[in-house]
Amino acid sequence: MASISHKSMIKHRERLIPVNNGIRTFDLPWVPKILKGVLARTDELLVKRGKVFVVIVTQHIVSYTKSNAPATELISRLKTALDIKFKFFDMHYLWVREHSSGDKQHYHWALILDATRVSTIDWLLTF
């Protein structure tokens, strides 16, 4: 199991960045390795393009599956749709799967997009 943190800050590139880990108590657990991955991917795209647009998505699965085929299918469809709409551009993404065998299985996604090309989620709402 991944290590978790309850801290309200993470150190990134010699700076402390606030972590939104709860509305009232500010002590909800989060996984530092995942957040560091999001920050690293964001930095990569910032260096290339100057600004980024981050979209957080939850993908609910109809029934339990042992594989990550739903995530693979979603990213394939998303890349195709973005290529058609925006004529290929830089996109980074990270996802995590809830470790559950129940019927509420789902994924959390961070889509890190080139903000010089995409600045709203209108296209995603019709995807």
C-alpha cells in the first residue's frame, strides 16, 4: 500500500505548496507519490508551453473488473477526440484506481492539457 500523508503542505522544487485535504478538518489522507507525479507532469508541460489547464475527472465503472481496460479505453477515446477537435497537442495525464472490489469501483484522473489550445471543459462535457 502506498504511503499516505495528512499534511497540509507538500514541498516541490524548494517551495511549499498547500494541499487541499479537507473542507473543515484539513486532515484527509492523500498519497505524496501521486501528487508529486501530478506536479512533475505539470512542470513538464509548463516548460514546453508556458501554461497548463488541469481537469480533474472521476470515471465510474458499471461493474467490477480486475483489469484496467476501462482506463485504457477512456484514454484511447479521449486522445482520438482531442486529436480530431484540436489537431494534436501536448497532453499529460495521471490516474488512480480505487482499491475496491465493490460495485462502486472508479478511477480518478488528472488531465494536464496545453492551455494555449484548450481553456474550457466544454469539449469534455460533450465527449
